[in-house]
Amino acid sequence: MQSESLGVGERSGGFRNRRLRLGPGLAVAAVIAALGSRFFLIIWKYSINVFFYDQWSYLTPFFRHPPSFAELFFWQHGEHYKGVGLVADKFLYPLTHWKARVDSFLIGVSIFAAMLLALQLQCKL
């Protein structure tokens, strides 16, 4: 009799421990979902569909002819260097019919992915 009652106690205790371990993960997931949706809603509301500042200089190769990967990757404008971002723009701008808001969403997705990777790294540490 006594061994049966211990088995039942262990099962309910195991369920409680599992539920307690699952709670913080669900809370973090809920916060990520809420803040991530708010972040992308802000991008959607406030991003503009106009090229600004030095985007005209960066995108000049796109206006003249279809640029090659080498031209995009090694082409510099001033002291700063966009590099791989121009390669992404080569595919994104024609797919979206040259909507400049795509840059804002691409940056937002990059920031969100970096946050998820940082959380995963924190859990592993």
C-alpha cells in the first residue's frame, strides 16, 4: 500500500515540476510574441516608400543595368560599405516592385532573428 501511494505522489510531483519548468518558457514566448508583433506594427505604420539620403547612390547600379554580384559586393560608396546588403537588395527590389519599405522590414527581421539567437545562446549558457 505504501509503495502505491508513493508512486502516485511521484507522478503528481513530476507533473507539477514539468508544469513549473514550462511556465517561464511560455511566459517568455508570450512576451516575444507581443513585443515582436508591436515591433513589426511600428515598422508597418512608420516606414515610408521613398528612397532617402544615400540610397540613391547605393542603388545607382540597379538603375543603369542589372548588376553582377561582384559589382554589388565590391562596389563602395565613401568610407562606409554596405556589402552583402546590396546582394539582398538585388533580389528584394525586383520581387517587391521597388518598394523601399522592404528595407525596413528586412532590418526588422534581422533584429528579431538576432534577438531569438541571443535568447537561444543565453539558454545554452
